[in-house]
Amino acid sequence: KHEAKLQHFPLPVFNTRTATFLLASSVLHSENKASLRRHKKQTNKHKEQTNPTTIMSQGQQASDEGPQWHAMSAEDACAELGLKLEHAVKNGITTADAKQRLERYGPNALTEKEKTTLLQRIWKQVNNVLVAILVFVAVVSLVKGIITDKAEDRVTNFIEVGLITFVITLNTAIGIFQEGSAEKA
């Protein structure tokens, strides 16, 4: 007595454009997450290596380049520098001695970490297999668009190239922005 009514639901149409776009967005999303995980791991490793508590607990010196001045008494520091404490406190060092020390040890300045250029950051974002696959698909679509006779197919292929280029550019920009934010933190 009760008849089952079947309802017809239209299925989404998947073609090469849809598949390419879905592949591009999912690949780039997963690549961004992996890049962030690598950066966080490197940042945490750097923080652990430069943490004074960790360094001292491992029995390492804070600097391998010379004595630990912060741990020395004033007498020991003056002896290490070849000065007499009373003379150093009252008079300091002579100009000639200062020039000699400047030539021997160099200026009293911290060394700066080499900054990464914008081109290096861009290369870091696009230098992976998944982006290479997307570039290959874009080149194939471009060639297909150039050699096809139908105007509609030509426009479709050029739109595919534009979408893939846009996705790669957007992914690179987001990756550079996130990397910059992580470095500032």
C-alpha cells in the first residue's frame, strides 16, 4: 500500500577543471600546515638550544669563544685582561690600549643573524613537488589552450591556467605572511 518514492538529487559535475582546482587547494592547504609544523619545530629547537637554563644544566659554557665573564669576580676578569683592578677602576685603560684591544678583539658589537630575502622566502614556499605538479598542469593547460581550435576550449584552458596561478600565488603569499608572523613571535 505504501509505495516508496525515490527522489532524484542532481550529482555535482566533476570535470578536469573541478578536479584540478580541488586538488590544488587541498594540496596547498596541507603543504601550508606542514610548513608551519616544520617552522614551529625549528623555533622550539632554537629556543631550547639558547635557553640559559638548558645550557647550564647540560654543563656547557654559555660561549665557546672565550671565558664566561658574567661568572668571574672583578679580580679574575682584570687578571684575564692583563689589568690591575685598582688602576682599572680609577683610571680605566689608555687610548693606546683601547686601540690595541679594538684591533685584537674587534668592536664590541653583537653579531646579527643573516636575514632571509624575499626571493629566498618565495623559493622556500614554491620549492616542493606538489607545486611543481600544479605548475606542470598549468603548462599543459596553456599548451592545450594555444593549440586548440575551439574558442570555448581555449578560454576554458586559459581560465584553468589563471586559477592554478592564482592558487599558487595565494598559497605563497599566505605562507610568507605566516612565516613572518612566526619569526616575530
